Amino acid sequence: MVEDRVITIGEVQISPDHYIGGRRVSSERTFTDISPIDGRVLGEIAAGSKREVDLAVAAALEAFPVWAALGPRGRLPYLERLAEVIEARVPDLALVETTDNGSLYEASLLRVMKRGGHNIHWFAEFAVEKLRGDEWDTHHRNAHNRVVYHPSGVAALITPWNAPFMLSTWKVGPALAAGNTVVLKPPEWAPLTCSLLADFVEEAGLPPGVFNVVQGIGEEAGEALVKHPDVARLSFTGSVPTAKTVGRNAAENLTPVSFELGGKSPLIVFEDADLDLALENMIEQYDNSGQVCLSGTRILLHASIADDLLARMTAGVAELQVGDPMEFDTDVGPLIHPEHLERVNGFVQRALKDGASLVYGGGPHELGGLYYQPTLFVDVDEDSELFQEEVFGPVLLIDTFETEEEAVRKANHTRFGLAAVVFTRDEARAARVAEAVSAGLVWVNCFYVRDLAQPFGGTKQSGIGREGGLWSFDFFSDIKVITHRHDSFANPTR
Ligand code: NAD
């Protein structure tokens, strides 16, 4: 690291530069990284352009044959070491991520950062166990089929700021385990923990070029990466509008894409539900200041329980502690960036103009800065912007329904389809509703239970494709079938 450019947070030193071919590379231009906690400048980050993207993709391409040839078993020790390094640095990661993106320190320290190491370790072991393909006979043609998974090449990974380390490792893990080399473009509003990941890769001894980071602005560094002809796979997590641009650009080279996008998920509570459990989960939707793609931001309550639950929800929201995310008793930290606060507040002010009724909050918090009041609306028109669009802030709405059919119809009345949350004690109803809602993930009487073996992704405009478990390997591999006629070899190997 070039000493005068190092960013120091607590005792942790972070490079503001790219990581390409196993070394740090700077750029002439930089962009400023601020902390959402108090707006202080954390540092000047290297602003990558086509030049740095070209260098990184070239380095990844050069490293690819050797990494790919190692096979899952040969890659395992490297990735196990990487997971160990990550696990040993969880407290540093939590400190840096909270400082950089304002998410709650307690959650980062106790849960979220640990998932980073687990993402790497789990996929490395899963590859040893599962990246074997399949084989069978086509009897009527006297033939044998064998399916093989080849690493696809350079994987470009682009991630958002709301959980940059966890979401990046969730792509890096399977991409590397499947034998690809990686160029990661971190989010410009929270770039620091992805830079630490490069240090960890170095410490774990991965060969140079296997993992590269290009920092930069989405429209410049991100776009150059998406358009690069040597990128074999593009895995993108972010918003729908950005995905439309990314999709158009990736189409130039027909680069296969995996898109994990936004949501406007329903949280449906039937009259027979455990209402205490439902209420607890309703309030949990303010987690990470509502900056969670999976949030159940449209709460649909059966009319018979709506008054009671609304009153209890309002009291619960009033008790949420807004403040410094480093404090363990804080429930709602700051929003990520002044531009994002403007965006969130714009939705709230337009909802009021559209005739929605405010039950709680409705504007910036008295703490100032990027702190926003947890906000709750009722009387939101189904076709209004607030019902239809992802706010990605601490803004929820409550609506009611009379019948199961109406609940499902309202749940599906958006262009999103990421998740759905259902509370009922009636198992048959749970099954019917889970079947009928348009969503990639449905949680019944629970929320946010994630298992790396599950497929993850959304229907409709919430995404394209699935990652997680074997679905990640399907995406990050070139899958080939080899068919031969039985008894056609002079020297059969088995
Ligand atoms: P965003 O779309 O603005 O940015 C995401 C990433 O794309 C960033 O790294 C950004 O630099 C990059 N980017 C921007 N323009 C680009 C371009 N033209 N070409 C290439 N890259 C470009 O999203 P955000 O504001 O960072 O994140 C919030 C969004 O992410 C929300 O919509 C949220 O729902 C979604 N999200 C989805 C999931 C999921 O798994 N489905 C998880 C987290 C967040």
C-alpha cells in the first residue's frame, strides 16, 4: 500500500486502490467516499476506467487456465484459507462496513460478516461434492451421455452498497469454486470492505489474477466491465433501472447475465396467524433502514385483525431507536447517501400528495444528517407509486384484504416478484398462497431464513436466473454433454 493514500478506520488500514494481477494499482482520478454515520470523508478511492478494467480482465484471463485446471479439490485449500482469513477479520470487517455504509454494527459483527467466510467455504466444499456432472444411457440409440461442468472463464461481478461484503462473497465463492477467475466492481457508495477482500485473497495465497478488484463509478468502471468482450459471465446485483442498461450493454457480446434485482414484497397476515410473531416480523422490515431487497414493504392484513395490528405496529415503530449504527441499542441507522435520502423522501412526499395517510414518520429525523424517520402509511392506492415502486428506505405501507383471493391478487399487483412472507396457522392455506404468489422466495411464519443450498432470485422484474446451491454452478459453468456409442471403442477405459 502507498502509505499516504491508506484509509485508516480504527486500527484497520484499507487500500483505496484497485487490485489487479496480485498488486495494487492506482488511477489518476478518484472519487470521495463518505461515511453515512456523520458525513465525514473517509478517503479518495481510485476511479477505474476502461484502462483498469482492461488490465483486470487481462490478468483474470491469464490466471484462468491454471486455476481452472486445479479442479474443485485443488482449489479447496486456497478457498478454505481465504475463509479462515475472513473469519479471523470479522470484527475489522464489521467496523469498516458499518463506517462505510451505516448498517448496524451489531448485526454486522454477530451475523452478516460471518456469512462472508461461510459463503467462500461452503461453495468450495460444495464444488468438491457436486461439480461432477451426471451420466446416463440412451438405450434405444445404444449410446451413453456424460455431462461435464467446465469453468466458464472470467466472471464479472457487480454488487450494491447495502451489504457489499456479504453480497460480493456470495458471488465470489461460487465463481471461484467453479474454477472461474473474477473481476469484482464494488459499489462506489461503500467500496471499502471489497478492498479488504483483496488483502485477504493475497494473505490466503491465491495465485495473482485469480481475484481482481476494479473500484469506480458504475457508469464508467461498471459499464466498461459489462461491455468487455472477454467477460464470460456477468453476475449483477442492483436496481431494475441499472439492470436494464447493463442488460443492453451485455447484449453486445451476448454475455450471459444473472440479475438479482429489487423488490416490493408483500407480507401477508391472515386472521388465524400468531399475531405476536407476525408483528415482530412486520417491525423487522425496518432492518438496515429498509435498505434490504427482500423487505416485505407492503404489509397486507386481514381486515378483521387490521385495527388491532395497526395500533400495535404504530406503537412498535414509535419505540424504534434511530441513531448511530455503532451503538448496540440502535434499531435504525442512517440512509447511505444524501442523494438516496432525497430519493426516499421524494417517494414519501409524493405518496402524501397521492392521498396516502401517514401513520408514523414522514420525513428526515431530528438527528439530521442522513437519519430518516421510520415511516408507515395506510390508505395507499394500489396503482400509486408507493404501492408499485421500490423505495429502499424505512418506508412501509399497510393495506387490508377480506379474502385469500384478494390477498394474493394484491400481493401480485406489482412488476416485482422477489419474495413474499405469509403468516397463517392453516397449513393448507399456507401451501395455496405460497403456490399462488409470484416470488422467487416465500417465507411462511418466518422471515429471512437463508440457506446457501437454496435457489435465490426473483420472478418478473426482480431478476433473471437463480444463484445459490447448484444454480450458482449452472450459471458459472459451461455445461457440456458428451455422447458416445456403446461398445464403439477399441480400448475402452471402463
Ligand atoms: P445500483 O443499480 O445503483 O448499483 C448496483 C451496482 O451497479 C453498483 O456497483 C454500481 O456502481 C453499478 N452500476 C451502476 N450503473 C452501472 C452501469 N451502467 N453499468 C454497470 N454497472 C453499473 O443499485 P444500488 O443502489 O447500489 O443497490 C440497491 C438496489 O440493489 C436495490 O434495487 C436493491 O433491491 C437491489 N438489491 C438486490 C439484491 C438481490 O439479491 N436481489 C440484493 C441487494 C440489493
